[in-house]
Amino acid sequence: MPTESTFLLAGLFLLLAAAGWAMGRFGERDEEEPPPPLNIDYLKGLNFLLNEQTDQALEHFLKMVRVDDKTIETHFALGSLFRRRGEVDRAIRVHQNIIARPDLAAEQRDQALFSLAKDYLKAGLLDRAEKLFVRLSQGSRYQVDALDSLMRIYEQEKDWQRAVDAAQELEVMGGKSLALQIAHYYCELAEAAAGREDYAAARQYVKNAQTGRPRTLRGALVRAHIAQATNDNKTALKLYHRIIDEHTYLIAEALPEIVAIYTRENQLADLDKALQGMLDKNPEMSALLAYTAIVNDIGGIPVIDQCVEHYLLNEPTLAEFIDMQSVAEGEEAALARTRKAMSRLAASTPRYQCQECGFSSQRLLWLCPSCRSWETQRPASRVQFDTVLQHSIT
Ligand SMILES: [Zn+2]
């Protein structure tokens, strides 16, 4: 079966013939070297194509049509067509061929280097792409695009300090705010520092994260974790409560930590009071509180248990099931059994979903691995009840 590339190259050979280049020469040749007649070159190329030797046909084309001012745009078009169709090796070959021309103008060299860097990126050869983008980011007309690509490469490589540097330079050159990305890069650095118990460095990174606008509450979460790790429970609690006040969805992250602190301090009655106060202010948080408690298997705190019961009985399918089971084992036992089943199920189903692209995961990911957006994941507030019922009945 002839591939699309076969047709593409066949088209190019035909175009060349039709353009009347048959009468002249293809590109620059040495004076001593007589131009071979077109029909031989042309037939050789077509012969490769008929035998489905696409790479040989491409090599033949590159040899036959030297890069010069008249043909360079054809070469660029060919390279980018190959890349767009995922034939990256061929795109690389075409762009390297352009760069090999000794008397290439500076602007065309930059264009070829930029195209080659994009080929490398598409091929997953990040280190090679990085080298070229670094070169182009230092004063070429591709400076802004190169910095943007560098920022994304450093993100993928989790090289957060370099990502900060590229983003800050890009803010100056490109004139748009990257405060959210930069805040997350600093949070990544802060979490890494906290992970190696370098809390002074971690605090400094959080400070850097919190200078830009818009701010991310992730900085407050990291600060709360640092406070917890250094036994400053008062600060940790203050921060967790503030986080929930500002972004209710983060209760999914904060509640297990809050419960752990109150349990350690033996002050569960105070927690009950604090959560009741929160619900009085925001009654609509009841469902998310209940779901978070179910997912993390948190119980034994009156206000949480009430929310969970209310949650289970307000889901029509579940309520019907609990009703049915209540006849046999009493409502309390039926509720407890359903809650346990949901807890088990939640442990094996995705708990967070990206609002941009729908990518879901078990734990909160600040950077969506699918669409590369920051802070677009939100916790689920429902379990798949059909599966729960199957688990419960069998
Ligand atoms: Zn996404």
C-alpha cells in the first residue's frame, strides 16, 4: 500500500517537472559538474516511490533539489508536512539538510533551527530540543516561542528553578502574566525542600510563590504542611480553616489533616464545634464534607456522621437500597454497610477530575498531565452508585 508520503513526494516530483525546471538545473551545482538531465533524476525518484522506498525517494529529492533561495520554502513546507503527519525522522532529515547549506542567511538558519527543535520536541528528544530553544531564546525572532517551549520542557523535566527563570523572562519578553505558573513552580520547589526537611528554604519558596497575582492556595497548603511537620499545630489549623473558607473544594485535601491534628490533640469536641460553625455559614458544603469523610473513612464525629447519613439518604438509588436493607437488619446497620461499601469503592475510583479536559486521577494533581493546565482539577462529589450496589449485594 502506498503511504501518504509516497503521494506527497510523487506530487513534488511532478510539480518540479511541471514548473519547467526540466530545462535548467535543480539548485546550485558546481560549475564543473554538468547538470544531469531531469528525466533521469525524475525517473529515479519515481522509481523509488513505485518500489515504496520512501526514504530513498526523500534522499534523492534532497540531493536533486539543493537548498537555495528559490527552493528553500519548498523544503520548509516539506519538513513541516512530515512533522504534522508524525513522520518526525523525515522532518528532521529535511531540516538538517537546510541547516547544512553553508551560505544560509541568519534568519533562515534560525527558522530551520526552530523547525528542527519542534521536530525534536515531537520526537520526545527533550535534551536536543532544549539546546536549540536555549540558543534561539537568546536574541532571535523566535525568542518568545523558544522561551515558551523551554518553560514547558522544564515543566516536563520537573526542573522547577529553570522553569521559573524561563517564565520570568517570558513575562518580560511576551508581555503576559504567568503568575499562576510561577507560583506553582515555587510551590513545587517548596514541597521538595520540605521533603528533605529543609524548612527554611521551603518557607522562602512559599513566600516567593505568594508574591504574584493571581495567588494560589497551594502556597497556604504547603505552609500548613510545614507547620504540621514542625509541630506548630495552631498555625496549621488556622491555615487549613482559611483554605476551606476561601476555596471550599480544598476541603477534600484539608479535612483529613484537620481531623488528624484534632485527634492527636484529643480535642474532637472542638472539631465538631468548628465544623458545625462552618456548615452554618456554608450549608451547601454538607455534601462535599460527607463525600470527603466517606472517601477518607472518617467517622465518629457527630456533625460529620449526620452529614454522611443525610448524604446517603438523599441519593434516590441508595436511599431505596438502604430502605430495603433496613427491613432485614435495621436502618443503622444498613447505613453503616452502605457507607463502608462506598468507602471501599472510592479507594479504587478516580477522586479528582480536570475541568478542562476530563482527565481523572486518584489524588489531586496541580498540573493536569493531559492538557497541561494548572489548578483545573476538582474533587468528585459522587461515587458510582451502581457499582456500590453490586458490591453491596454480592
Ligand atoms: Zn486537563
